[in-house]
Amino acid sequence: MLYVSNYVNIKAVNIIKGEQMIFEYVRANERETALFSVGCIFKSFLSVLVGIAIYEGKINSIEDCVIDYVSHEEITNTNWYKLKIKHALSKTTGIIWPRPQETMPVNMREIMEMRFESEPGVSFQYKPDPQIIVYLLEEIYGLEITELFKTKIISNFINKNYEWNREDIQGMKVSIGLLNELGQLLLNKGTINGKRLFSEEYYNQMVKVYSCGGFPECVPYGLSWWIENNSNIFYFSACGFGGQKLVVVPQKEMIISILSDMDRPHPENRDIIEMAIQIMATRLIENGMPIEQVQKNIL
């Protein structure tokens, strides 16, 4: 049995199967909370925005080079002629980024002045590679990334409660309902509320393994999604510091959203995912146990 209430760091958990809310938990002191910090989950939204740009004809392919879409001066480092959009999304650019205490580049020109430690596509590093996607999308559309998020994604969602400041890219806050809709968008391979936002081909590209991954999740990595298997059940996740997780389990039509305290990493949240998949997908629901009894096994 899994008892979510025993995990004192957990703020909220939703488990959806198909379109039905199977399990819903909110910690007592979070009952009135509308928005939750999700950390690096914003990177998975960026991946969706790239899919939308491809579907709208703004980008041809993830195989295109970044420099094909951004204005630039003369480039002497030949690695820029090898760096593709898929490398920025899969954290395999090979760029040497500033350390946490150092100043981050504020535009694409400054990024293109940085050095490479390896050729693009060679190795995974949990670095700010997706910042390249921010500047690329802003140049393509002529809009700030937060406005693109609003007009291209949120306008198609039922849940529209969020905060995202262009000056604090990693400070995204969303409602758990909005997070669930991101899960539904992926579960439906690019459609949400009757509208297609990106192609099924791009969905397949997002959840394909591009590297063996590494810190902090230590599992294979796709296009800003972590790729896993549990008892031969394939699933993928958007993850943020503190154990924030959105898990999509396609073959079981399941979505698991977990929101947690941001005080430190919470690897124990993985236990909730693994147990929920086992309880919900392989034993109880499919064997006909009433939902009320399932909830007793989780709460």
C-alpha cells in the first residue's frame, strides 16, 4: 500500500486515468494554495512550444541548426554549424555555461561567444541549454517567451492560472490543474480540448531517448522529458527541483502530478510514482476494484 500522507514534503498529488480523476490529495496547509512553483518543468513547456512552432511552419525540423533561425555576426567556432535545435532541447549542446555564481548570458549574441567543451550531441550535461530555445523562439515570433506561453499554450487550456516572469524564467508557478492539462496534451499526442497544437511525429520525437541522461534524475533524456520504464511500463516525466513531477504513462492512460516542498531535492517522491503505477495500472483498477477502495490504498 502507498500512503501519500506519510510523505510530509508532499503538497499535492493528482492521479488521472483516462479523463477521470482517480486520486486527489492536498496537504492541509495547502488547501487555499492556487499556484505552485514547478522549477525546471518550464523546460518541458519550452519543448511543447518548439513543437507548436514546427506545426505552424515557423521551424522546419529539430534537425535544423540553431543559427538558421537567429541573427548573428560572423561565427568562427565551427561547432555552431553543428548545433541543432534537438541538441538544445536534449541538453547535449556541449557549451560551457557560466557557473551558478557567474553572470548568465542575456541574449543569443552572448551565448554564441561561449566556448564548447565537446561537439554538440556527444554528451548530456544538466546545464542551461534550453535558454537557447527561449531566445530562438523569441526571435522567430517577435514575442517574449512568457507571451508565447500565454498565446500558444494557455489560450488552449481550461486551467489558466499561472505566474511566469520573463526576468525569472525558472520561477514558473502553475495550478495543479494546468499541470494536469500539460499531461493530457502529451497523453493525446499533441491535442488538447479538441485542438491539435503539435504533430504526433513531434510527440514521438519528444519522448525518444537522445542520451543516457544523468544528474539529477539519472535516467535517459528526450527533448526536455525524462524517459523511464517501471516493470516494462514506459513513461516519461517533466521534473523540477524539490521533487516536482508530471508523469505521463501512455499505455495505461495515466497522468500523475506531484507538487512538493522546494526546500531540497526529494528523491523519495519517485517511490510515489512507482507505487502508484503498480497500484493503479497493474493490479487494482484493471482488476475491477472500486475507485473508493483504490483511494484507501493510496491516501
